[in-house]
Amino acid sequence: MSDTILQETIKLLSGDLEIDRQYFPVVEEETEAWVQLRKLVAEKILYLMENDVEQLKYILYRLDINELKVKTVLSKSPFGEAADGIAELILKREMEKAQTRQQYGSGKGNWLDV
């Protein structure tokens, strides 16, 4: 995974999960950055699971997280571990969006330009 995709994923998560960018990892090792990022997102998800389930549902809907996958994670994991599983789903989806933006946002014009 490229640093550009990591940075774009952080940008998306910052806005979508309303997490201040100062809390996101700043490390040289990319693998470690993803581990820390997953932990940060899982903490936010756990907080929402405990305090604001409706907001969590809204975020999952807005991010277009597959409902069946979320239900599977919730049914197969203990409460705290479910937050990790949902965080993983969110990270994968946001990373997909970042990759798409990188692929089609190369400065070659607007996609509506035919």
C-alpha cells in the first residue's frame, strides 16, 4: 500500500468518523501505521457501540459498509472484539475509496469530460 493511499485513507476517516487528525498515527513503517490506525478506529467504534448506536448505524450507512458483513462480525465476536472487526470493515472500505480516488484523480480532467 502506498503512502498516498494511507494519507488519503486518513483524510477520509478524519472526516467520516469525526476524529481530529492529530490523533492519527505518524510513523515511518507503513505496516505499523495501519495497525495504529485500526486501533484508533476500533476505539471510536467501541465508544459509539457503548454510547451512540444510532450514530454508529448512520456512519456505517454513510460509508456504505455492507450490512451483512457487520451483522456477521457482531454475531461471531464478543462485544469488544466486534469493534475491531467493524473497524477492519471501515478501513477496507475507506482504503478502496482512496485507491479509486488515486486511480481516477490523476489530474487528467474531470470524469464528466467526454
